[in-house]
Amino acid sequence: MHGLILTGFNSHSTDQASGKRTAGAHRIATYLRQHDWDIEVIEFVMAWNIEQLKELSRSRITNKTIFVGFGGTFPIWSETIDAYFEWIRKTYPNIKIIAGGQVSNLYKIEADWYVHGFGERALEALLKHIVGNETVKWQFGINGRKVINGNLDYPSFPMKDLSIKYEDRDFILPSETLTTELGRGCVFNCSFCNFPILGVKTDHTRTAENLYTELADNYERFGVTKYIIADETVNDYSEKLEKFAKVIKDLPFRPRMYGFARADLLVSRRHDWDTMIEMGFVGHHYGIESTNIKTLKTIGKGLKPEILLPGLIEVRNYFKKHSEYKSDLSLIAGLPYETKESLQETLSWTRTNWKSECTILFPMYIPKIGLDRNSRISNDYSKYGYRETQYDYLPEIRELYKKIPTQYGMGEGLLQATGLSWENDEWDIRDVMNIVVNFYKDHDEYSGLSIWRIGEYEAALDLPHDAFVDKTMKQIDHQLFLQKSKEFVNDYIEKKLNWTKNETDIRT
């Protein structure tokens, strides 16, 4: 049996394709192949034109094709994708269209089924329903959609095998940065966080040997050495770091890894620093969110800023002395008890002390739709001082988001579908959004490249990691990057379209 999965990132809230791989579709494909499915992943979907998508589909779809899937980390859409799935629906009426991902119920795609959350076991159950008429659990989502809540009814966590097995027809290059996972779930339960797997008390990681095999295979077959770790918190406990550092040091290469690190733990656990360096985890994203002490206590991050901020500077100096280092520091405007004055103090600190690292500012987002309301704030926002505005500001917010080229991960897609137009005694979401927009007006003057994109820039510009350290965004040739990135994606598309002509067809 056969299926196609289309995936990709967009680039900064535009229709332009990002040259970064999305791991979720490849993880789903790996799992289904282990269960006798032939799944092909089609990357960089935002760059394909409609005729290319049709040509590829004609060369791949047979009478054994059961579904065409679509998914990504964040909501993406274009008129081309809309037209393509309409064509699939008319041309292949017996093929099911399935949308999947952590926010799949928010996609604009009109699919037959939506798989919400981590989807390996949920999609497997759905496919057994489609081909064998087995019972599958589902519920109605927005606009009457048929949604399978994978996180609730078919949990794919924890899983001891989280490997991704890329195929030759994925055309992986050695210069790319791929994504891997150490585990699923977060031991913390921050009040603002809408991630669904919080407060995990037991070990939720894969086996160390399973990670070793994946990294070694990607190195031997493709020459890949750089990774993003998709965990919600990489440094949540020391034993986890030690577990994976032990096998990583036995690899025939030294990886470089990027991911989320809890700043207060990092500052407090100095003994983790060498372990993180040993495993190559030298690119960190710190979600410190605020330096208002009352706000920090409310959201579950209580380390005093007079300890946290100097501690982060010490971390940066230590890593740079003993290895490599690049970091993001993210803040949220509009958290409980945050004031305009305390937020500006924090932003001033980043301009003075975090220049050439990356600082990111998000507006406070409170979802209204049930499947995405997982945080304590979103489930009881009035308790935290929020109330819905009489006038809906979200149409204005969506327009403001289009002026922020750096935020593709959160915002327009989510707010458009589910956001609450909120206010509290300090400000409302429109005030907060204007602060965010003003923050980004001179962002490139002092902020550096994000860890989530440095791999793309290294590959496209054929430059080493050091070329982007201690440089602001203004000092990087973005036009050349866009040109080279487009060339990379177009080369991939050409290889994909020619694959059946030049390679042995493995379809069953």
C-alpha cells in the first residue's frame, strides 16, 4: 500500500518556501514503513507550482495509493496547495486526504481526516480503518471536521524508537541540518504553555542506542553532522544529558546540536555544561519570557533575574571558551503582571548584553479552540486578569503580523483561527502587538541569526558556523542566502520529478 506526504515550512509568514527539512513527516513515514507501507515524503511544498505537483502525483499514484497527506510544524498555506488538493479530490476521488500535525485542526486544507498531535499510532489506526474498516476513535473539530486526537486516544509517547530513516529519494546533502528527538513530553507545566504533554514524571526518552544508530546512519549515508533537537526542553534533567552524551562521544564524528534549553536550570546546574558540550548541544533557545519577578512566579519560572541574567552571560562565556555557542532568547509581551516598563527594561538589557545573539519577542497568545487550550491561562484566563475585548482586534492583529518577517512559527495562522482578542488592566492585545512590531523595526541592528535557521544559512552560503557568530542580522547577506536557498529547493524538485526515470521504482 502506498501514500504520499507533502510537507514543508514557509519562510517568515510568506508564500516563499524555507529550505529547512521538516522532521514530522519523515518520522511518520519511517514508522509506517516499519508496518509495511511504502510512504514517500515530498518536501518544500511551498516552492512547488501546480503543474509540478500534478506531474509528480501522476508518476507516483497507482491503484495501491491509499492517501495523500499534508502536514508541518506550523500552519502553512498557499493558493497552489489549495488548487492541488482540489485537483487530487477530483482526479483521484477514492484517495483519502489526511492532514496531520500538532495544530492540524487549524489548517485551511479541506481534508477527509485530521490527525492532531503526535501521529504515528493515530495515523496507523486511521489507515486500518480506511483499508480494513476497523473502528477508529474521532471527534468533531472546527467546522465539523473529523479529528483524531492522537495525543489523547492513540498516544505516541513515550516511544523508545524515535528514529527517522531517510531514503535515497529524499536527496539529503551533507551540508544540511536535520532534526532528531531525544524524547517527547515536558517535565514542567508553565502556566502559559499550550503544549499538550506537560508535567511528565517518568522517563520519556528514547533509548540511547536508538539515537546512536540514527546519527551514525545519517553520517555514513549522507555525511550529515548537524541537528536540531525537537524536545520541548533538552536539559530538563541531568541524567538525560548524561545518557545521550555517553553514546554520542562514541560516534565517528562530533555533532553540533541546537534546541530548547531551560535557562534557569542551565544557570543553576553548572555540572551540566561539560556534558552538553560533550554531546555537541551548543546552540540554545532560552524561553525566559520575562524578567518581572511576579510574572516569573506566576508562569512557573521563579529564578530571580539578578541571578538569571548574569548567569546566562557566564554560560555564554564558558561555552565560547570551551566549544562553540549560539543562542536565542525569547520573551512574551503581555504575560500576567508584566508592565510596559518592566518589558522595556528587559528589552534594553538584551540590546546591551545580548547583541549578536538572537532576541525574539512574541505577543501573548490565548487560544479559544478546545484542542489547543492546554495551558492553565487559556483554560481560565480570567483568573489571570484577562478578559475578552468588546471589539475584536484580531483582524488588525493579522495585518500587523504581516509586517513582522521574523515570526513564522507563531501568529498569523494561529491567531486567525483561534486567538482570543484579550485585554487586562495594563494593556490589550493590540497594544502588545504594536510593541512587538516596533521591536522588530530595528531588530537586525543588534540581533543575530536564530539557532533554528543557522543551518540553512551555513548550507546555502557555504560558510562555517563561525561566520555567523558575533554578527548581527544586518551583517549577513540575506539576498544571496535567498537566492542560494531557492536554488537548493529547485534542485530538489528537479531530482524528485526525475526520480522514477533514473531510479528503481520501489513502489509495492
